[in-house]
Amino acid sequence: MPTVKMKVNGKPVTAEVEARTLLVQFLRENLRLTGTHVGCDTSQCGACVVHVNGKSVKACSMLAVMAEGCEVTTIEGLATGNTLHPMQQAFMDNHGLQCGFCTPGMVMTALDIVNRNGNELDEATVRKELEGNICRCTGYHNIVKSVRAGAKAMGSKP
Amino acid sequence: MSATQSGSAAGTGIGASVLRKEDRRFLIGKGRYTDDINVAGQTHAVFVRSPHAHATINSIKTDAARAAPGVVAVLTGTDLAGDGIGPLICGVTVTSDDGQPHRAAVHPALAQGKVNYVGDHVAIVIAETYAQARDSAELVEVDYGILPAVTSTAHATDAGQQQIHDVAPNNMCFNWPFGDKAAVEATFAKAHKVSSLDLVNNRMVTNPMEPRAALGEYNTGTEEITLHVTTQNPHVHRLVLSAFNQLAPEHKLRVVGPDVGGGFGAKIFIYAEELVVGWACRKVQRPVKWTADRTEAFLSDAHGRDHVSKAEMAMDKDGNFLALRVMTNANLGAYLSTFATMVPSYLYAFLLAGQYRTPLIYSEVKAVYTNTSPVDASRGAGRPEATYLLERLVDVCAADMNMDPAEIRRKNFIPKDAFPYQTPVVQCYDSGDYEEALDKALILADYKGFPARAQAAKARGKRRGIGLSSYVEACGIAPSAAVGQLGGGVGLWESAQVRFNPTGNVQVFTGTHSHGQGHETTFAQLINELLGVPIENVEVIHGDTAKTQFGMGTYGSRSLAVGGVAIAKACEKLIAKGKKIAAHALEAAEGDIEFANGNFSVAGTDKAMNIAAVAFNAYVPHSYPAGLEPGFDENAFFDPLNFSFPAGTHVCEVEVDLDTGEVEIVKYSAVDDFGRLVNPMIVEGQVHGGIVHGIGQALLEGCRYDSEGQLLTASFMDYAMPRADNVPSFDVDYAPTVPIHNPLGVKGCGEAGAIGAPPAVINAIANALGIKHIDMPATPENVWRAAHAQQRPGQKAA
Amino acid sequence: MYDFNYHKPGSVDDAIKALRKASDGKFVAGGMTMLPTMKHRLASPSDVIDLGGIKELLGITVKGDTITIGAMTTHAAVAASKDVQRLLPALAKLAGNIGDPAVRNRGTIGGSIANNDPAADYPAAVIALGATINTSKGEIDGDEFFTGMFETALAEDELIISVSFTKPKAAAYMKFENPASRYAIVGVFLAKTNDGVRIGITGATPCAHRGMRLEEALNKEFSTAAVDKVIMPVDKMNADIHASAEYRAHLVKVMTQRAVEACK
């Protein structure tokens, strides 16, 4: 079995995995980082979005071995101690989640949106950028509000 | 009961938009959903499913699979039956027009010689790893004798159709007439005008984002099975699995619904996989875990809706509704799911009065079997079907009478001074002010300004339309006596236990289950309001039969309206007991003790003690009222006297691109009556989600089978879920009334959007195009064809 | 998915060697189609050769009016490239609208073209722009590259190195998306080139192709009215639950007209 080495949320990890192990399986089963979810098998729903080398990817459509040598960030890697990341805080402040299942993917995608589009986001941009993340609970209204507020908050942080 | 009104929007009691207590764990990735749970020695299960919609099973060969690496067991229906595990049940009886109960086909959890839909369960393969289970499932050889499939809702009962179950001749589960047929016919005969409409309520896949999962563990020492499962009602699961499936005695079965990633009805039911996993873990003496992938969810979750109807309204010359006649075929799928029979009957026909005074209503529902996945409750369950039919028909009536859609509604509304209002279809609405909601909605939507906006759109080559939907629904399910009269097998009260710990913090045990609704916050607000305890000192516990008292779970927008009242009643008991304790401690008469804002005080004095101190006294009763039980921990059950009847008017405005048929929702306004709001932020979130669920049904979602019973929409690649760029932001307001039957003054809000939205959207599209009707989902092609008055070849009602 | 041997070669030569050695090897680029296909057990290669470690397949270079995009360049990188935005804004827009942001961070131009999904976007651009596919064996003309549904002119052991596009006078891509998958139900890439109007159509038929009838009409008169008069071959169009052949034929014209408007 291949050995894979990567950094997950800043910590180096090494493991032997079957080549067919998906990154999301590796995170959930091997590392027990169960915040990253699986909501579909066709890379549509976005519940599994994590960052690989700073960019959002669907961890259900990437092999663990493909992340060899990469820096992976999951939802578990965002908060600093007890302090939520401003985007997490924005989701809480704006009721941007209900059942919570799509939430980790939404937050990781939201950060990617901010990275590429900056801190002042209009509604249309956010809605378009969220097309790879499906939520059944919120109707998106408050997710859009959360992403915009989170983006702004990230900009005002020193 | 008198809930005090001290809570203010600025505080943390009733009426305050408190941020959710549950959010933190979800936001940092520490939610604990079923598939997140792993136990020592765990095995993984994969189900072998039928690739055919209808077939006999001639043989199942499992040798190769059993011999594959890592395989622990391969079990079939023979093993299941051999262990005396009973078939899945349907819990509500509907009496057919011949006086007989509905024809219930046997529903084995693993096939017994025959499969009846694609995805039907044939065998379970259990292995050390998921990959091994999946690999070896392919080695199970099943020899099928393929039979013709029945897939059409409209034609399932036609002569010459393939017979699915011997017990149900002509594939008819029940034919259920309701109402005074002769009186309705007489009224139609002399009506000034009859408006009629044929319509399809499209089949939906409920699709909560978390796929279903189950993890079974058997303890050989205690002989107890613990089943972690994606459920909206753990106690109902336990009851049914024990009493009807003989999985284990109720006290030897623990069902846990941990964090559940959305339900919308799909996780109410007791599914084959859950029963089989519970049984198999004992059989193989190892923990067994199964998690559906999305395609399995599409195949094996109960679907929703799927009606084909004809609706007719008789009117007088002024547009007053005189009588309504509805003929519906409802598809129940291949077997009866847990509450399948109730959905197109009691939850449908009893809502056909809508917000109107229509004095006579007759409906006839033919519920049919087909070789498709079972159909059961899905967000709204019966009420969206009734509302869609009625609110679409009302727009046709308006057009036929040359009246404004708002005005024909207003004319026929039940007036606000007529409540409580007994409809001709069983329900007695307890409160409502439909005209106020309509007026507010028209202002919110700028209905008056619509013609100018339509004109401007036309100048841009687009077509604008505006559509109304004035819905009423019955939720807060339900009075047990009513359920029993209707053939339901359960009581639908709810329970609560409110326990003070000696240090003054509070644990609330509820029989409801939160899977997105925010109970941990809303119920803490109730405690704050009623007992004056800070919400951070309140923990709400649900979802584990080993922790909470028996309860009926969450569906039918019942958690606050029924479960919340049970909590309030437990609080009342605590206050009553607290007065005794405080009277003793404060050396006053019990009758002089007042309770407010968390303090027991002696009237007219400054002598007081707070509720935490009272609780401490109750657990350390060194100086305590004689004869009073120690402890500060009360139980309550609440069985409502009536449903709750949320209502409102939704207004949708669309712009149609005639070149492509694309529909853009440019504005959506909703004014709802949910009674008193405990947490307006959470309520508004429920409204948003419900509306988008309804918009999904109206524009995007449609479950399709081919004539051989293959599901063509079995993944998100083919089944269009609403996404952020399909919908706008919403304008939401309220027109509350006081529901006289609810002690807290609350109504349910979880389903209203999904009920109100579909007709509002379709009415808007019909208005934009100047057409009578278009079926859902109004996809771009269908809209384009409607706009250009073309019928898609081969496109007929299901 | 079935298990397989995984290889991550550092050069094109090593990649081809690995493929030749395998009993049933497959190159994988971003994996956005390949991995879901394997997850559904619709493909079961013995060996997966990951092209993600080959530096020579990366990068965007400009020479005069020609822009060359390395096969492993992601859709996100193409969309964000200042060079692509300057020389071929229509291509940048196309790339920026494939899938969703996370898919664009993994999916590559080479993978998309080699896979030739009937509803993929890039094939329309390759055809309309008369791109050149530079491979490990030589060059393949864009017009000759797409040979059928999921089929291309690539040999089994041939690897796309890069794709070269020449700046047109004007170009636009108009896509009508499948509401579920967000793939193209119909996508029309229109380019005004020195050789006249060229149109690449995707989604409409089993394989992306040139819109000869539309080109002919637009070369006579570059107007939306000219498109109106073209009779589309409805019988050649795909039909599925999302769109009938007739609707697809209609959409081809509407998307073409929108592209014409955008190129005016």
C-alpha cells in the first residue's frame, strides 16, 4: 500500500492507505476529522470541501495520494483556540446554518470566495460562487448574508 | 397556562432572536452525525439491491461473496425470516370504499422471493472494511425473472396492467371517497360557472443533505442492541422495531438519533436497512455500520408527492365558491412506508377547504401501488398537494370569472370573526385573519406596482408574472384522539422532563428531535422565559431512548406547538413545587409566594429566593416542607386539543425569458401567521428553507422513472436541487393571530414555505405567459413550450 | 472504487512508460470525471497514472497572437490568467464557468479535452478557435481531434502536452446549463477569425462539432436574423430528460444569436 504524507491543519501526518482511498475518507476514517462530510458521490453537493494548498477542492473527488506533500485545511483547522474564525462567527451571527451538515463545506467555500474576490462581495457574486454547495435547510438567504458579513469581517481584521 | 410576557426581543426569552446554542459544534466540525461514530470491532455493510423494478428471485448465490477477503457474513431474506424478524409496517389504516381496510402488501426488509422496485433490498454483505463489503457485494449472484413494471400514477389501476401484489387487485391500495358526493353533484349541476383543472403534483426526492445511516451494536452481556440511526423520532423507531419487527424487547433496544443532518420527513420512517443492521449486529456479534451513498438515498429513501388530479370548482355568478370536487390518484410506490397511507388521505383531503368558505367538498383518492420507491411524507406531506391543487384552481377560477386573483380570494376567505371555523372537511380552524395576511403581502410585494414592472420587462423583451398563494395548513401533529379515530396506530402527544441539578442549571429532556430546527436554543428560551434561568445554564437533551422519556419525535411542525407546551407544563409543576419549598424557607404561607423572573418572593415584602436556591433546597432537604418529595425534576405530557393552523399569503414575481424558457424569481414575499414567535430569527430561517424547498418543486425538482421502472434521476447530476443562484433573498413578515387551542400561543412553521411556495411560483408563471396551467417542475423547456403553445411530443401526465 | 496501482511520474516520458507497462492503465489529470466514474465502478483501470507531478504540463505562454496552455493547467488558472483574459477573454470566461469553484481548482484543460464529454465546454472552444493540440506524439488539429462520444484522435499512450489557441478577431461562448449537473445542455463558441466565422457546438450532439450551417449563414450576414433562418438538424440532436432534440436545436440558435450579439 502506498504511503502518504501531508500536513493537515498544520500537523504533519503519514499513513499507509490503499491507492483508492479518497482524501475525504482519509480525513474522516484515518484522521478521525469527521467535520468534513460526504453528501453525494458526484461532486455536486460540496459538503466535503477542504482546502489543499490554500485552494478549495472537493475531497470526495481527490485521492489521498494526490495530496502527497500538500497542506490540507479542514473545518477543524479554522478556529483559534476558543475563538471562531470570522467566517465561522458570521455564520453563527447570521443564522447561516440549520442542521449543520453542509456547513463545513459552505464555510470552506466561503473562505475560498473571499480569497479570490476580496472582502466586499455583492449578493449575485456570492450566489454564483456557491453553486457547488447544496443546502436543503436554509434556502441560502442567510448563508449569503453570512458569507458577505464574514468577508467584511475578515477585511477589517488586522 | 399563562406564559408570562416578560421576555422581550432584547432579552433571551420568548420573542428574542437569540443566536443558536447548537451552532458552535457544527461550525468547528464537531457535530456528531451517525456516520461520524465509529466503535471498536466495527464492520461495514453494503446492501445488494435489485437492479430491476419488478422481478421474481429464482435464486441467490452467496458462496463467492462469502469467500471474498474480509467478508464476515452475507445474509438474505431467508436468514431474516428464519430469525422471526417481521416485515416493515404501515402505521395508519385507511378504510377503502368497500368498507375494507386498505390493502397492505407484505413489506419484507430483505426480499422474500420477489423484488418490487429498483433498489429493493435483496441481501446484506458485511465485511471488515467498506471497500471489501462493496467489492464482495458484486459477487452475490441473483437470478431474476423479470416482470413487466408498473410506473404510471394515472394508469396503475387500468385494466390489463401488470399485477404487483396479490393482496391488492388492480394495484389499488385504497379508494377513499370523502364528502357528500350527491350534494356536490347537485351544486355543480346548477352552478353559474364550473372551473376545472387537470394537474400533476410532481414526485420529489426529499434529499436531506446527510444520507441515511445506521450503526448497530449488540452487547452479549446485557443482551441489548444499540442502534445509532438517522432518525427524526428515536422512540417511534424503537417502538416499531420492537413491537412489530421483533428486533428486541423495547427495554433491550436503545435507539439514538445523534446529530441528524436534516430530515424533512425522510427520516421519520422505519426503513429496511435500519432493521437489518440492528438484526445483523446480533447475528454476527459485531458492530455493523451502513451509510447510504447518494444514489442509494435516491433509490431507497421514501419519496414525496406524486399525485395526478382533476379539480373542479362550482361558482355562483359573483365568484363565490359553492362546491369543490377533487379526484386524485396518489402513487404510494411498491410498498407502504411507515405513514404512507395517511399522506394522500387525512393530510390531504382534510386541507382542501384552504382559506375559503366553500361549503361543499367532495374528494376521491385512489392510492395505487407501482414498481417505484415507496412514497411517504415529505416536508408538508399532503398539505402541499392540497394547497397546490386549490391555489392553482383558484387562479383558474379568477381567470374564468375575469376577477383579480387577490379579489376572488378575498371574496371567499373565511372572515376573521368566523373563527373557530368548522370546515366541511373535518378540520376546525382555531384562529386566522386571512385578509390581513393578504393585505400585508400585497403591500410587501408592491402588487399595485406590478403592471408598471411588467410593462418595463416587456420593453426588455421579457415577460413578468405575479402569483399569489393563500395557504392554510394543519400541523402541530396532533390530537391523539383524532389520530385514533382516523386509524392511526399511535398517540401524538409529546413529553418533557425539566430537571434542575443541585447547582441550579437545568436539563430539559424532550421527546422531540432537532435536526436543524434549533430546539436547543428555542427550548432554552422557553426555560428562560418561564423559569428565569439564563439560557447558558440550560441544556436540551433529545434523541436517545436511554436518556429521554418516551416521546413521539419531530415532524408535522409539532416540536414547539406540542413538545414546547409539554416543557411549559413541566415548568408549571416546578413552579408549584418551588412555591412550597420557598414558602417553607421564607417562613411564609404558600399562597403568599409569587414567582417571577426566576425568583420566589413573599408578596408585599422584599423576602425572596431564586429558583436555583430552591432547587438546592430540594436536593439538600435539611430544612424542608414536611411530606414534600425531595428533588426538583418534573415530567409532563401534552396532548393537544387540536392541530395548529398556520396560514398566510405568499406572493411570487417572476420574469420569463421567452427565448429559452428560463424563469427568474425576481421577488418573493411571504406573510405568515405562526402565532407567537419564540425565536424570530429561527422562524425566519425555517420560512426561507421551506420556500426554497417549494421553489425547488415548482421549477427544478422532478423524479422521473422510465417505463421499465429505472430511476432516471438517481443523482444530483440529473435531479436538480435548488442552489444559491436559483433563488433570490426573501421578504418575510407576519400577521399573527392567537391560536386558542395552544397554551403557548404558538403554531408550527417548518413546512409552511414548502406548502405556500409551489402555487405562488406556478401562478406567477401562468400569469406571465397568459396561460391556464403548466405542470411542475416548470423547467425551461416546458416553459418555452408553454410560451409558444407547443406540446412536447410524448410528454404526458405521469 | 476498485483498487489500482498508483503512479505519479515526474515527466511525460515516465508517464508514458508507466502506461505502457500497465495492463490497463489510465492517465488521470484533475480527476473530476475520472474519479467519480471510478467511484461508481464504471471504470476499473489496473493502474492510475497521475499527471499532477509533471511540471512540463503546466503553464501558460504567449507568442505573438498565439497562447499555449499546458495540459495540466486548471480551469481556475485559465480563468484567472491575465494573458488569457487579454488575448482570449471568451476562453477565460468559459473556463471560469466550468463546474464550480472547487471543481475548477482541480479540473484541467487537458483532462477535459482528452475525456471529450459530450457536454463539456472546452471542446466547443477548441473547434471554434481551430486550436492545435500538442501531444507527446506531435500535433493534432482541433478540427480532427474530437472523433465521437468520449473518443478522440489520441492514441492509447499519447498524452496531451498543451493546447495552442490563436487570438481571433472576436469571440464569445454562450452556455445553457443543465440545472442539475451544470454541464452544458448546449454551448456555442463563436469566433470571428481571419478565415471567417467559426462555430463550435457542445452538448447538442454526441460529440462537439462545428456548426457549418450557422457559419455559412453568418459568413454571408453576421446578424441574429441570419441565424433565425438556419434550419437545424433536429434528428441529429441529443434528447434526454433535461431537453428534447427540438429544444436543443432551438437553444443552439438562441445561444448562437447571443454570441453574435456579444461579438458585434
